[in-house]
Amino acid sequence: MAHNINTYIGRQSAWHNLGTVTGSYTTWNEILDDGGLDFQVEKQPLFDQFGNKLDGAYGVFRYDTGMTKAGTFLGQVGEGYQTIDHSKGFEMIDSLMDTSDGAHYETAGVLGKGEVVWGLADLGLTARVGDDIQQGYLLFATGHTGNMQHQYRICMERVVCQNTLNIALTQGAKNVFRVKHTKNATLKLNNAHEALGMLESDVRTMEQKLNFLTTRRVTKESMVSILDRLFPKKKVENGEDESSTRRENILAEIMLTYEDNDGNTFPEQRGTAYNLLNAITNYTDHQRSTKGDMRSESALFGSGDKLKGQAYEIIMEGAGAMPENRQYVAASRGYSLEGTGLLGM
């Protein structure tokens, strides 16, 4: 499959329009019953063509439940690599969620032959930016090839247009929520379990920051500075800027989305730093061309996720120097920025 999504189970249809659409939230047991995620992984030594064991070379193999034949090779790893079954991630989420029947998964899926597995759980938390709503999800993902850590992140989805933005959970907690596949993995997973209890606080912090962005008006100078940092111009040998049609097309698409402001659904957002962030995430999730049309994978785990993270950081950094947007007063909608440290940015 060009999109690289081997298995998809979701409450709604995804970008690629394939997979199982349930119409309702699912439990981990129901996901297992679908079959696509019902497998285990094992690390096995690798051998050369003559049957000799390769020094320090191991492979991760997929074994489906009830499978009697040889496992499916997923990737080569080193001697220190330790497998962490993806079921651990789903079981941890289940223990954190307060739903009686365990039905809280919006989506779950497998990339490739099993190289990456993910689950998206509805936290039941929302961030409000005026009348605009962002739904909070807990995104769990793990890799079985040595190229991806076992990780948990908050994923905010903007309801009006389904833009997504993955955010760090707590300041300084990156080591807790990204667990390497090593001998200390179990201990770190226990630490992550304790720290995940701070999820609501992280959503509220994000809510404050997004509301702050609505109080700042983007100027021509700040727009140019932000886009130049996100999409830098290439230099030729004499130091001059190289003309790039592709870059110009990207910026044109972003500017059209920015000017449209989601059909002006929320007029108070027009021309704000929040409007610009939404335009870039919308472009990345729904318009950006990716190799093999793997836009959904890129938006959650790849270059698209990285681009959106950079946009958020750069816009937050530059917002403090932007003039106040007098048409939007956060406090009048029940949001006070006093004491958050954002007003003095």
C-alpha cells in the first residue's frame, strides 16, 4: 500500500479511506479481535547464508497469534536492544483512563508489516480558544525496528478542520515519555505511568498558550521572519538567494489558507498568530505533498509532525514581539493570561 498503513481501525474514516471504520470508540480487546494488531515480537540472532551466527547482529520478528510458520522479519537491531510489546502501551493507557467499559480508542493501526504500531485515545479533555475547540488525545506509538522509541504524546485535534498538533507533555519530561528499547525500559515505563497523571495540566497549559497567540497580530515583518525560518531560501555559490518555484508554491498555499481563516468561522482569529499556526498545520495535514502520498503517517510521526512542531515553537517565540490584537480580548471569554508568564513574552 502506497500510504504504508497496513492496518487501520478507527471511529471515523481516515485520510487514506481504508481500513475498519467502527462508528464508535473501541476497546483494546476489540482492537485485538480485528486481528491486525494481534501479534507479538521477538528478538532473534541473525545468521549468514552458511548458517553461521553473525556477531552482535539480531533481528526483530513478528509472530501473529496462532502462527506456526517462521516469523516476519521487521528489522535488524543490536545486542542491547530489548523488545517492548505494543500491548504494554495499550494496557498502560487502559489503566489511566476512567471509562467503565474501556472504550476510548479513536484509532489504532500498524505501519508496514508491523514496524510501527500506534493507538489514539480520547482523553475527554478539550482546549478552548474562544469559541474554537481542540480535542485532546493521548497518542501512543512504538517501533519494532530500533528506529523508534516507545512514546506517549498529547495530540490536539482542531475540531473545525481536523488539524493535528502533537505537543510535549511536561517541560523536562521527554525522557519519561520516550522510552528506549534497552534493559532499563521497564523501569522507565513505570516512571512514565506516574507522570502521565499530569495530562490535564498539560492540556490546560497548551490552552493558555494558544489563547495567547490569539492576542497577537501578525505583521508583514513577523510573517516574513517566521516563514523564512520554516522554509529557508537556498543560497547559490555567490551567496545570493536561489529562486525556488516549489518554495513559492508552498508559501502561496499557506498564505491562501491564512487569508481564508477557515472560511472566517472565527472572525476574531483573523490576522493573529493563532491563525498563522492553524494555516501551517492545515497545509501540512491536508495539502502538503509527501512521497507515496503518506500524508497521514507524516503528519503524526514524520516530517509533517516535525514541521508543525517547528512552526509552533517559532511562532510562540516571535509572538511576544508582535503588536496586541485589540479585536480579541481573551479575558472577556473567561481566559486570564495573568500569572502565566505569557503576557511578558
